[in-house]
Amino acid sequence: MKGLFPRLGRLSRPWKIARNEEGVAAIEFAFLSSVMAFILLGITDVGMVVMQRSDMENSVKAGVNYFMVGGRDPVEAKAVMESAWAYRPEGTEIFVSNICFCGDQIQACNVECSDGSLPVTYYQIAARAQLETVVSEANYVYQDVIRIR
């Protein structure tokens, strides 16, 4: 009889198992592949946010450009922004509003100032979206204010 458990073979000598290096590469690969997958997921997540936010900013800039080339209709500016936003997520909001000033006083846009001049018109354009990514969701607001005479 060769020891207490002759059929266990290698398991009856634990000091030899501890020195055995078979399968070390597989274990290292398992650890490194999970870390690399996590890093790749993070890069993808950040890339998606950057792409969606850039698309939203380009939409707002298209609305600003509409006013800069002579447009005056806020409804049309909103339509321009909607058409420029290629990958618009659901639930987005686009705001276009105008406010007029005579000096530092808010004035109705269709009424002349007390000195006979036209009020200065400001258009505020904003877009709000909940950008969805692989890992998380983020709310972003981007806005521009332009002054038109």
C-alpha cells in the first residue's frame, strides 16, 4: 500500500501541485481580458457621449446660424434645429425664445423704445437631451444667446 489514499495520485501530494505551473497563462488571460473589456466599455461609453453631445451642439449652432443670416421666425429656427440634429434621442427639448431690450429695460418686441429707436432683440436657443450610453445616462443642456439688431 502506497500511502493512505493510493488512487488520488497527484492530489495526495499538495506540495507538488503548488509548484505546478500548468494553466498559469489561462488564469492571467482571464484576469487581463476582464480588465481590457472594462477599459473598452469605458472608451465606448465616453465616445457615445461625445458623439451625441457634438450632434446636439451642432443643432444649436444651426439655429444660431439661421438667425445670423437674417432669419427672424423662432418656429422656423426650431425646425432648422430639429432637421440638423441627426441622431436625436427621444424626449429631447428644443427652446427658441426672444426677448427685447430698450437700454436695460425689457420691452415688447413690436413697440418702439421711448427715444424712437427699435428695441434690441436677443434670441436664446437651447437644447436639452438625456444622452444614453452603454453604462449610464446623462442629462446635458447646451445653449447660445445671440443679439440681433
